[in-house]
Amino acid sequence: MADFAIEIQFHAAHFNAIAPCARIPNAVKLAVLSRQPALYANRRLQQAAAARGAALVIADPLHADADDACFEGVDAVIPRFTPRWQAAGGRLLAGLAARGLVSVNGAPALALARDRVRSTARFLGAGLPIPETRRPDGMPDAAWLAALPFGFPMVLKRDDSAQGDGVLLLPDAATALARMAELACKGVGFQLQEYIAEAAGSDLRLFVLGGEVIAAMRRIAAPGEFRANVHLGARAEAYAPSKDETTLAIKAVAALGLDLGGVDILRTGHGPLLLEVNACPGFEALEAATGCDIAGKLLDFLASRILPQNGASDNQNIRGN
């Protein structure tokens, strides 16, 4: 497989708080598993790797094999494929792990995070507060809806939802039954969730890496929109999370066995509620809002995992200043 050459172009305003990093010799080699090499996060990872003197390749998980030449000499891998490619990407990630490569988020944890049924069960088993959530067993009817512990409006989340797509606000029973029938005909799984009106169209995104919250932002939905996704027009601002919010985010990521996760939280009068954990979070808005060098911190975290395994000295790494 040929490596991708990517031109890196960034708006300076996004990084006015990010200090430059010195080039370090004898660096390791990294691989990013992604189908879209030109995405912001991939370009930033290439920039951060170059600043540290590290080699970085981007491999398409649909067309790569763990034994391909592009992985020769690779020390660590960063999965950045979407849930749509979980089957192929997960197999590749597992194959690379079997070869001894270090990964940020292993294949089992990544699969767990993307399984709404199992991840919700993990959160409940860990005693983490989440909005009331129910999943129908078979085709639900009006009686099943009426028996839910929450009323309308309520939120429907498709199992394959991402960046707010596949998340709907259902105003009444007629709309809910029609939408659920459509999904059932297509064989698409979903769950219904309590709508938290007091959140007022805003949520928090806390970026957890290595058991610490390294950056956080508050997202405010666009007018007329209840989903606070930047992809859907929400604006983002830097945010200093409370102790309870920080603890919840760290516990949520740990419950799934992840090294990193973008944790979405709602603020309520009764304390924070966990919405979900994104195991391959983007960070364009987060870097822009906070000035935090997420890409660099991710590579430095990988370095801390690689060095003990390889027995390298402190000056043979990808860590910056």
C-alpha cells in the first residue's frame, strides 16, 4: 500500500496558544487507520509527528492488511475510522495488536464503545448517571410508549448515529410510532431516551486521555436545533469542568476500557448526566476553542506507552517540549 502525502494547511488563529515542538532524533513510526486522510485530525497528527521527528503513515482499513509493507517498522497505531467501518477496521486493529503494536484504544474497547446496548449496560453497571433510556424488544406499540418512565418529547438514537445524524426529537406518539416502524423495516436498531429540557440545547465535551481530562468545551446548539453538534452548526467555547463532571468523564472512559474518549455530558440541576463516549473523537473545534495541542498530547501519550515496551532511552522518543 502506498503512503499518503498530505499537504498541511491550518488557520493560525486555531493554534495561537500552542507552543512549537522541538524535533527529536531517532523517532518512532506511527500509523493512523483512516479512510479519509485529509480530515483535520489526520492532518494535525501528521503535523505533530513531523514536529517531533516521527514518521507517520495513514492506512485505509478497508484495503490494508496487518502484514502490509506500510506497517513495517511501525511502533504504534491510532484508529480513526468511523463506526461504519468497524468490522474491517476492528479486524485490522486486532491483527496489528497481535504483532505487538501499541494502540490508542484497542479493538475490543473500540467495539464495546460503539455498541450502544453493551456500552449502556457498562455505564449502568458502573453506577454512572445517564438519562432514562429504553430499547424496545420487537416492534413497540402505543401501549409500550405509554408505559415508558419518561414522556414526550423524547429522543430517538439510531445505533449507527454519528455527529448528531440519526438522532431525532420525537414530539408525540404518532411521530414516534411512524419513525420506529421505518427503522424496523430497515433493520436498524435504536433506543429511546429521556429529553433533558433544562440542558437548553447545550452540552459538554470532555476529552479524556490516559485517565485525565486534557481539554473541555461547551457546545451551544444553533437556533432551532436541539443537538449541540458542531457538525450541525453549534458554536463551541472553552469550558472549565467541575470536579463531578471531570470524575464522570474519567469513569465513563474507564468503564469501556478506553485510553482516550470524547465524553458528552449534560448539565442538570441534579448533577451531570452522561450522554455517550466517542472512541474516535475529532478535535478541530476543541483545539480551536481551547488552544490545546490535542494532536501533540496524543502522540506524547503514545510515546509514554512505547518507550517502556521498547526499552528506549529518554532521548529516543517522539515527545516534545
